[in-house]
Amino acid sequence: MTSEAGDPGQDQDATDAGAEIMSASALAEANYQKQVRRDLPRNYAANLVHGLLGQTGFRLVNAPTFLPAFIFVLSGSHAAVGFALAAQHFGAAISSVFGATLIEHRKRVLPVGFAVGMGMRLQVLGLALSGIFLPPNIALYAVAVFLLLFGLFSGMQGVLFNYLMSKVIPVELRGKLSGLRNFLAGLTASGVAYLGGKYLVETNALGNGYGATFLVAFILTTLGLTILLFIKEPEPPSVRSQTHILTRLGEIPDLLKSDRAYTRFFLARGLAALGMMSVPFFTIYAGSKVGLSGANIGLFSVAFMLASTTTNLAWGSIADRYGNRLVFLSAIIIWVLAICLLLMVEARPMFFVTFALLGTGMGGFQIGGQNLVLEFGHREDLPMRIAISNSTMALMTGIGTIIAGLIAAWSYTLLFSVSIVILSTAVLITWFFVDEPRHRIVSLED
């Protein structure tokens, strides 16, 4: 006679089987965390040096100085600056989700990271060679194409490397690592930027000083990529099964609904990215007042990068002690102050201060925004959470840059005023509607 459904023997067997599964899962997780701690010194050092070299090079490309000035010199058009820079951001918006689906089913992501990272660096080489070898009218179109491809690879790299950091660096150490890495990168980038402005752009080195500067950026970032060879990547006990990208895109609404605070942060970060519209025009506006010379671009770059450098250690410490939400909020407020000051000054020393405030705010925005994303939800969904956040940020930045290029041709004052209003809205949403995720346990049923 077989046991009925309510047989105590069957219930006990099911309970024992469930306990064994939970025990095996807990043991696998414990071993995973043990490996993370065991390899932490090595991985911490590798992430630090990789970030130092990589960020030093990429800051020369992404800083709101050399690249906007280069495009403006090639075209003489504010709108061209907006559209060319937007190509980069649209590329990142398109590829971020693809980057997540590329890795979320893999227990090891480093091999993919090498391929994507090299693709990104080759586009920097393309920028350099375009400036050096092509006439301005053709170089402008080539730059737009390379920026689009740069964005495509950077969107994927942003997901890959942030996810990799979440695997090898415990949450309580990420802020200090980000701060120290940005601090060291900022010091070297400041020196390289000053030398680039004074001795490469000013002297028109290699026939195009901007191209020569981007060539230096390519060399530094490529050296940084090789450091990833020293990382020992742990294999997590569980990952998502491989899913078609269209299926994952259809799951995004549920992912956003799973944590309301994350959804609000997602909105606030997107608005802040839209408010970033005015940043590429800081240099062009300042140049209209004091001259767009290589020396001035170098000085503004030093102010921007040095301020970001000297404050990143503080941002990292604040993040580890009080949470990334506070860093995110404070950074945007400082960013708004930088824009207000920009509208009030005329002399070069005060523009130096303005770029220093901008660097301080953007450094904190990067640390707070990127690390806060890592603290919501479950680990299995982390690649997609990073992807949709980065994709939305890139999309909004691209849209904002196009709008800014059109507005700047008409009125700088209007451009900066619109930016202030949007950034202030992002502050209000975060202040009143986003709690600190580190102080709570996220429930997916909320």
C-alpha cells in the first residue's frame, strides 16, 4: 500500500532533501566568500594598478576639455560638438544590456573583459590617428564613427568591469578602493593633461596635438588592460541560465518593480545624466572668455582632474562609512554650485576654481552612482541591473548633449540654467524617495 500525500514519512524525506540542498548551497557560498578573502590582497592590488593606468588614459578622452575642444576646432560648430559626443553615449546605451547578457550566465568573465577592453582601446587609437593623418573635414566624420564604436565597447566594459569588481572586492572596501584608484589616476592624469596641453596641443605635436594626446591615452590604457592578467577571478556558486537578449529586455520592468528605491535611484541617476548636458561646453565657454589655447586647456584639465583626485579619497571614505547615497547627493549639489560659479566669473583663476568644483562633483558622482547600483537586489541580477542603469545614463547623456549643442549656439546662460534645474530635480528625488540600501535588507516581494 503506498503512502498517502499527507504521510509523515514523505514530509520528512522532503524536509531532509531541502535541508541537504540548503546545506550544499550554504557551503558553496562559504567557499566562494573564503576564496574572495584569500585572493583579496592580490585582486585589490591588480584592480588598483589597472584603474590607475586605465583611468589616467581614459580621463584624457572623457574629461570635458580635450575632446570637446578638439571637435570644436575641427568643426567650429557647437551643434557638431553635441552630435559627435552624443554618438559615444548612444553607443554605450545600445551595448550595455548586450554586455549583461554576454556575461550573466558565465562563471568567469575575465576572458570577455579582455576582448571588450581591447576593442575600446583601439577606438582611442582611431581618434589619435584621425587627428594626426586626416584633413579636418574628413577627421570630423572619422571621430564621430570612432566615438560611436568607443561608446559601444565602453557600454559593455562598464558592465563587465563593475561586475568583476563586485566579485573580487567586498562591499565594505569598494569605496576606499574606488577613491584610492581615482586619487592615483587623477594625480597622473593631471600631470599628463598639463603636459599634453602645453607640449602637445600648444606645439601641435605630430601635426595635431590633440591626436598626439589621444595616442598617449591609448598607450596608458593598453598597459592598464594587461594588469588584469594578475586577477584571480572566483567562480560564484550560482549564475543565471543563458537567456536571449529580447527575453531579458522583457524582464526589465519586473527588475525595476522588485525594489522601488532602486527604481527611484534609476530615475534620479538618469536625470543627473541628462543634467550633464552642459559639461562638455564648460571648456568652450571658458575659452570664449580667456582663449581656447593649449595652455588654458591644460590648466583647466589640471584643475578638473586634480580636484577629482584630491577629493576621491574623501568620497571613498564617506561612502564606506556613511553609504554611497550621501556621496551621490553631495556630488550633484557641488556640481550645481560649479555651474552657478561658471556663470558669474570672467577671469582665468576663477575658471580654474570652477573646473575644480566640477571635478570634485563628477568624481563623487562616479563613485556614488556606480557603487550604489551594486547594493540593490540579488547578485544573479547584478549584471543586468548595472546594464540598465548604465544604458539609461548613457542614453540620457547622449540626448542631453545634442540638446546642449543646439542651445549653446543660441545662449550659454540658458544651457547652464536648464542643467541646474534638471540636476536639482535629481537631488530632490534622491533626498526624499531613495533610502540607503546598506541599512536594510532588500525584499524582492516589496
